[in-house]
Amino acid sequence: MKRLIRSTEFYLGLSIVLLSMIVTFYNPRFLTAENIFDLLKTFSVMGIMAVGVLFVLILGGTPDVSFTAIAQVAEYVVVILTLKWGGNVFLAFLMASIIGVLMGTLNGYLVHLFRVPTIIITIATSNIYYGLLYVFSKGEVIFVIHPMFRRFAEIRIGNLVSQHGAPFGLSLMPLIWLAVLIVGWFILKYTRTGRNIYAIGGNEVAAERVGIPVYRTRIFVFAFVGLLSGIAAIVHAAIVQSAIPNIIVGQELNVIAAVFLGGASVFGGSGTILGTFLGI
């Protein structure tokens, strides 16, 4: 009980409950299933990317700020490729994930090579990734994307009806976010890689001296960030039904703030999946 009371997650969860009660008192429609499902869908993109940010913060304290640029590139490229050659949503996720992993891996390699804070490297790569996208796309907005994105976005779990007679249900987007949360939790809690991430974040020099593979772990973390950015890109495309070269870039501070709010430390070595979820 004492451990629970001392935890960031306890006070954050309590604050959310109290705030929800106050809002619902003034607006009874706030805590309805329809509104909660909409909120979960709206925050799915941020939530997916936040898990990757958590991994980076645990590893080394300073955040990766290039994940939105990675997602932006992956989204735009995949939308163009699917318009040109077709495909299905699973192929879209695969293509975006590959693009994200490659770009994330480059970030990890550069951070390890130059031994400078993550934020410095990723500010640079963010500008490079986004700049190249803007040069090649010429800032062109794609308003009509492949119909498969709309079909994917319209899939719902459950057939409920609102007070106004409109059908609604739980979208697949929050379920993808939930799957990412579970995978992230499992890696951090039950795998050697997860223990290595915490150890390096606690003291990188000590971790290296006891034989923890710092380089391999760092590459994994940044590749994982890229992977989640790619997944978030497809979820975002399905929600907004368009591809705008600058629509995701600029949201990184909201995501980072949510992860810090959830208890991640600026010094590395701490942070939880539950805290990140509550922070979002």
C-alpha cells in the first residue's frame, strides 16, 4: 500500500478520476461510451509514439524528437505507393514499419557514434528527414488516399447506438495502441533487453563494464521507436484520410510532455508503461 501511494501512477490516476468527475458534473455526456471511444481513437497516434519515447528516455534521459518526422515520411511515402501500386492495410503497415526502422536505426547509430545527447542528433535528423520530404513532395497535400484506409478506419468492435440514434463502436485504433502498450510492457518487464535498457539508463559506464551490450541495446531502442512511428503513421492516415507533409511534425512536445507526466525521468533509468498511458 505504501509503495502504491508513493507512485506517480497513483496520483496521476487519481487526478484523472477527479477531473473526469468534475467535467462530467458540468457535462454528463463526457463519461459516455461514445465519448470515451472517441477519445481513445483520437489519442491512439500519440499513445503509440509515446511508448517509443518512453524507451528512449529510460535508456538515456534526453528525448528523441525525430519520431514525428519519421512518422510523417512513412505516412506520405506509403500513401503514394499504395495509390500507385495498390495493396492492403497489412502491406501498408509493413512498408511504414520498414521505413521507420531504417530511419530509427540511423538515429541510434549516430547517437552511439558521436556520443552526444540524443536530442542533439535527433533535432538534426528530424530536420533532414522532414526537409527531404518537403523537397521531394513540394509540399503537395494528398487529399484522396487509397480506399483501404477508409475501410480500415470504419472497422468497429461492437454495434452500439448513441442517444441520437447514431451507430458507434470501439475502433481498431485503440486496440493497436493497446497491443503496443502490452508489447512495450512485456519487453521492459520480462526480457533481458528491457533490463539492459534500465541498467544503461541508470549508469551507462557501469552497465558497459559488467558486459551489457550498450551499442546493440541502443540500436534496438531507436529501431523500436522507428517501428512505432511507422505504425502510428498508418493509424494517423486512416484517421485523417489524407497525407499532409507537415500535419504530424510539431506534435513531439505533446508526446514527450505526456511521457514525463507519466513519471519518466530526465536522467534516465526510470519510467513505466502504465505511467505513459495515464500521461497520454
